[in-house]
Amino acid sequence: MGIALSTAERVAPVVARPPSVATVCSHSSLQIFYGAKVEGFRTLGICAGSPPKYYDAFPLAKPDEFLSVPKLAQLGGEIERLKQANSVLIPHGSFVEYLGPEKFVQLDIPIFGNRAVIEWESDREKERVWLESAGVPMPKRYANPSEVDGPVIVKYYGAKGGKGFFLAKNRQALEGFQPTGPHVIQQYVLGTRYYIHFFYSPLSDTGYRVGSGSLELLGMDRRDEANIDELYKLGGHEELLRAGIRPTFVVTGNVPVVLRESLLPKVFDAGARIIERSIELFGGMVGPFCVEGIMTEELEFKVFEISTRIVAGTNVYVHGSPYSDLVAPDLSMGRRIALELKRARAEDRLREVLS
Ligand code: ATP
């Protein structure tokens, strides 16, 4: 089953009556449902098999109804049920991952945001073209090991959650390295990590103006990554490698952080450039996105990745962050999505935020 409707046709039912906010029960779904409920939307939880029991523990975030499918990869066969609920799908990392980006963009159901972004984000090469041509500072990339002039991180394509990444502190440590698949050799940036939670509203005409809309900074987090975060306790890197212990970057949680105020212009500049370039390349990115980077001791913000949708790090701010509190009280990313949807309906501008 592929895409048959035009955007206008897909969006028409949402113009006619209030939609259900629908997403897959995982990742940031509790926050998405909670925010949608606060703004008066019905909510639909999509799950593989029975609804997750842990939802019973969080009544304020439990969706009004569930749509259970045997496997999420089969969601394409449930289009009629999604339509009956007048669903607007909210993409998050696990939703796109479980379904697969190709299948996700084929769903003939309105998606919050521009579905064209998925193609640009899920291909590491395209993402690089986007960020580089936006003029965002990024880690150096080496075409082959002989060029290496400092610490590197070797990333395999499709290595989900940073498993199988290889670290080397200099060219010598890379000697004899045999790649096991398509990869990039990237400068290992020394500094401190920040994952910046932005929201781009094409509807807003106040605040920090970018394009014809506004860029909002709603929070930032740092990821807890296993096993790398605690690995130093066991000894030096080479020693560990000899013992057969390899670093991994599997996200297990998130912690709230704030940035030195004088560094805020650098992250706003990166966010604005990414949006401006997205408008030129594919008609713009809408709604939540995350700029993931490392602040060096020279106070340069090097961006190693972006996520083009709500990230799980926003879960630390269900009632707002030190930044979103200065935009509006009690403003989580989940609620921000619901507010944009509500405004777009009220102003008859749904086609600017749905695709
Ligand atoms: P995920 O799917 O979990 O986002 P991924 O496979 O896309 O992971 P990245 O997000 O690129 O991988 O990197 C995973 C982690 O590796 C980062 O969160 C960060 O801790 C570390 N990392 C990535 N690139 C660099 C870099 N250039 N320098 C230093 N650390 C890095």
C-alpha cells in the first residue's frame, strides 16, 4: 500500500473535525499524549500486541484508545483504523525506526511535520550535505586512515545506538584497523555534549525569527550512554581493548543541562542555519528537532548529528525547562506540538504543519 492522496486530501478530515493525536507507545509518547490531552485532543496509542502495562501507572498520559497491531511494521495495513480515528501521527525516533523510514513516508495519514525530512535525515550522506551546506561547524571527516591527525570515532552506517563504533586516540592506534562494513572516520571532538531541543513554528510571527516563522529553544539534555559513560572506571582505553571490551554508545537515559548563557547565540545560529537550509532543500523542517553537538574548550559548537523530530531527551521537561519557562509556563515539547496543531486548525493553516 502506497501513498495515493495529495497533502490537501490527506489533511481535509483534520480541517473538518478535531483529530486524534496518535503515536507509537514508546520513546516520548507519554509526554506527547499528556501534552495533547492538556490541549483537549483525543489520543490514540499505537502498540505491538497488548497495550503496555506501564501506561496504567500514568493515568494523565494514558491515551484514550489503543490500536494494537501484531507488529509495528504492519501498521500500513491499518490505515482504515487510523483514518476512523481521524489520526494525526506524531513521529518520534522509535516510531520511524520500528516501521522503517521507507514505510513511514508511505503512510497515507497526516503526519505532523514535513515528511520529506525523513529522507534527508535517515541517509547519513544526505544529512551531511544538508548540514555542511548550511555552514554548521561539524567534526572533520577523514577519507582514509592515513589522513588522521588526532583522535577519531569510526561510525558504521546503520549501527543503531552507536554499537560497534570504534575509537582511536591517534593514527597509530588505527593501524591494522579492519572495517567490517560501510563507515565514516570522524574526528573525535573533545569537549562537552549538548543535545539542543528546538521547535520551529512556521505559523509564529513573533520571537526569534527564522524564515517566515520562529525558532524556539525549549530545552537541552545530555544523554546517558552505556557503556562509554562509566567505562573509565575500569582503566585505560587500550587496556580495555586488549581485554576485549569495546565502547558502546547505547542511550539509556537523559539528564537536564543548561548552557553558559554567552554560548546561546552559537546554538541558535546552528538551529537557524539548519532551518533556513531545509527550506531551500526540501520545503522546510517543521516542529521539534534536536541539534546534537559538542562544545569544545575553544567554545566552538561542533554538530555531529541532528534528529528531525521530538527526541526522548525532552522527557526530562514534562512541566517545562529553564528555557521553555521563559517562553510560556508548563510548556513541554509534547504540549508545544499540540498547541501548534490547535493554532493551525484555528487559522486554517494545517497544510503548513502537516504533510
Ligand atoms: P543514535 O542512533 O543513538 O542517535 P547514532 O548511531 O546515530 O546514535 P551518533 O548519534 O552519531 O550515533 O553518535 C552516538 C554517540 O557517540 C553520541 O551521542 C556521542 O556521545 C558520541 N559521538 C558521536 N560523534 C562524536 C564525535 N564526532 N566526537 C565525539 N563523540 C561523538
